[in-house]
Amino acid sequence: MYQTQQQQLTQKEKLYFQDQLHHEQVCLNKCNTYLNQVQDPQAKNSIQQVQRDCEEKVNFLQNFLQQAGFPQN
């Protein structure tokens, strides 16, 4: 997505990115839950799109934090 180099983040920036990562993971978990409950095909497609977007953001933030020297569990 973006060219990455060793990033120099402040502690505040690290916490911001970790917080955003957490929010995206919550979004992903909610999408998974809703997909198991929804029957309407249009609603299911919409949720799947949001799910893909959240997955991309989770992967990006995890990689970004790892390359910045803050590996995630």
C-alpha cells in the first residue's frame, strides 16, 4: 500500500495506531458475527465489503507497527 521504511514513532503515535488497530479488529469481529446472522443477500454483500475493508486496515496497521519496531501479539 505504502512504501515503508523504519519508522520513528513517538509513544503517543504508537498508542494512536494501536488504538486504531483495536477498533478495526472490533469491526472485523462484528462483521463476522453479523454475517452469521444475516439472511438478506444484499445485506450480506454489504457486510462482506466492510469486512474486507477492515481486514485490509488490520493488515496494514499490523505491518506498519511491526516495521516501526512495535510488533503486535
